[in-house]
Amino acid sequence: MYLFKLFILFTFLLCLGDTGSAQEAVDTIAEKKELAAVNTDPGDVRDSVNAAKYKKVDDFVLNMKKRNKPIPGLAKEITAPFSTEEEKARAIFIWMTNNIAFDCVTYHTKKTPEGDFSYKTPEELIVKLDKYYYKYAMLVLRNKKGVAEGYSVLFRELCKAAGLNCQLVEGKASENKDKIKKFRNRKSFNTNHTWNKVQINGNWYYLDVTWASGYCDKPVKRFYKKFNPHYFFSSMDNLYDTHAENVRFTERRNNPTGE
């Protein structure tokens, strides 16, 4: 339950910077206990436009030899033939959707790497969080599987190693699109999913490498690998109709000290 402990830390930091009541912190922590969002919809995977646009990138990545490399070396190998930020982001995205599977066991146990988040200065906290994220990403990379948090952290670390500006996004995801619409009008709400946003030529784009990788059965006992291009690159003003971002939590997640 280390991930839950980490969330408590972020919630505490969030409340320190706000004028909200202590009860808000208690309520927010309690809400986070809900099950994480899991994609159980095979979806419509037709995407002829992007398939043609990114054919060169996709073909290279899908034909890469499988090697065990640490994150810096892997990021370099994945992105070496490409010069643009867009191509590099696509290459990392395709590599992950092809090589990382959803971890149904961890979904139920909720066990993630342990981390020490005690700190005396904001700088110390940032260093510890960076070490934690790298440790978590390496675990996902070694096991070739993870939950949404793990997918997103690994994608972030690979992008970071490739020189791309990438952040984690906190929010809610659901196949019930009417439900998601209700949360988009709220300033704050409990979250159940993590995905990413990456900066390309000065503009930010959402992407969800977890939901793009495939889908699970309803009991979340089995994962089916099936690439879904729908979850690659959505503009900031046109988020997927299955997702709602909690901007407040996203900002705190990427800037925990508020400075």
C-alpha cells in the first residue's frame, strides 16, 4: 500500500498550501481509496491517419530487438533515429504499448515500491521523489508490467532521458462518459487514474499509454494486449471523453513543494 502512503503525502502538501479545512484532507484521502480505473473496453482501434503518419517510427520500434537495458540506454535506443520531439514521444509510446502489460495482480494488492519521503527542505523532497520515480520505473521495466501509475512513471522517465518535457496527470477515468462529464465541471474531486502529458514544440498533449496498451476482463484478472491509438496525443482543450483531469492534483503532483 505504499502508493496510498505517497498519496497521503501529496494530499498533506496540497492542504498546507490551501486555506481548506482539515476535514477536506480527510475526505480527499478517503476518496482516493476507490479502485483505480481500468479499461475493459477493446475499443475501435482503426486509425489510418496516424498509422500512415507514424509508419516510419512505428515500424522501427516494433522491429527493435528485445534487450534488457536501464532507462537511459533504452531511451537512447528507442529514439536514436528520430530528430523531432513528436517522433521521439511516439517512439516511446509505441515501445511501451508493445512491451509493457497491465499488472492485474498489483491492481488488486495495490503494492508499489517503498519510498522514504521525510524531508527538511523542499529541495530534499524533490530529490527523494525523483529517486522514487526512477526506482518505480525500473521495477516496471524489469517486470515488463505495471498499473497505470507504473506505466505513467516509466513513460515520464523514458521521456526525461530522451530530453522531452513530460509530466504525470492526475484525474478520473471511466468508460461511463456521462459520469466523466460531471467531473469536468468540478474544481476538485477524488482521482482514480494517472496518465501523462508531454510538451511538443511548446504545446502540451495528453496521452494514456496504459489504456492504449490493451484492456482487461471485468474482474481484472486477465489483460489482453491490443493497441488502441485513440489514446495518443489529445490537445489540452480536447481531452478524451473517458478522462477528466484534476488540475489541482496534477499541479501538486508535478510541483509538490508549490514553489
